Amino acid sequence: MGRISILIVLALMVSSLVVLAGAGEAKGKKWWGRTAIALVDVWTNDDGRVNGDDIGDVGDVSPVFDIWRRRSSNDPAVAAMDAERVDKDVARCKAYVKRHNPRKAKVKIWNAYPGYVCTISVGLINLSPHKLRVWPELIDADPGITVARVSDPIAKKKLRPWRTTHGEFAITIENTVPQGEHLEFEIDLWVTKARRWCKFPGF
């Protein structure tokens, strides 16, 4: 009877260790793939505030045509952070880090029209003790939005522990979008250890 009791106890201990090991492995995969990176600063060059190089985004009111007053600036003429401006403030573009998921950035465009462009700056930090490679991914995008890299310091970069970097992405509204549309999309970040080379979906 005593031998049976000992065998039962040993079996329970082994099964507990297996469960704990499996849980730790799953958590580790999730940590490396999804949460080892965080966005620290996100903005656009058409949100009515000067950030970094978007020196034209001063929020002045256009005497020709202005919907947003000081909540936006005259629309950018080309896809560049320091772009020249047209003489009207028609659309507005704003980006922010999602409150409950610092790996994702949400971008909203109000009163969009065909040919409208704005530029997003995305800053991020490596929260792990290892070098990481980062892949941005476009998700949940409304139809009619094209996003392209303006500068490329993020993709395939070896980011050292606790270091920050940033990238810029240009948004263009396609000709299929009706005047006055409200559009949204998200940028998600995937990471792997620097010694691994995996191909992730990007843009």
C-alpha cells in the first residue's frame, strides 16, 4: 500500500512539472514574438502639433479653407515629414499608441479625399535583454489606404537592449476613396531574436 502511495505522489509531481514547463514555454514564445517591444512615441505631420521634423504642422488657420482650425494644419503636399503645404486644411490625420497594447499604433484620418497624403513617425523601444529584429505589419486597414516606408530604420534592424529607434511611413489615399471618408488602420510590431531570420508579413 505504501509503495502505491509513493508511486501516486511521484506521478503527480511529474505531471505538475510537465504542466509548468509547458506553460513557461508558451509564455516564452509569446513574450519573444509579441511583447518584447513597445511603442514610445507616435505622431503624424497633420495633427496640428509640431513634433520632430514636421515643422510645417503648426496648426495655423487657413484663410482659404479650413475645417479643423487649430486641430490640424494645411494638408501636406507630398509624402515627407517636412513636406510643403497646400493652402487648404481639408483632412486631418492623427496617430496614437493603443492604451492596452503598447505594441500597436492606431491611425485615424478624417475627411479623407483621393490623393491626400500624410506621414507617420513611429518610435519604439526594445524591452528585452537581447538584440531583436523588428517587423511592422499593417492590420485592420480600411480599403483605399496605401502605406509605404519613407525611412527604414525598423525593418530587419538589430535593435540593442533598452535602445530606441524610429521609422517613418507615408499614407496615401487612393482614387477609389470618396470625398469625406473617415478611415482607420493599425500598425502592429513583430519581433524575433537577432540571431533568427524569419520572414514576417510587412508593407
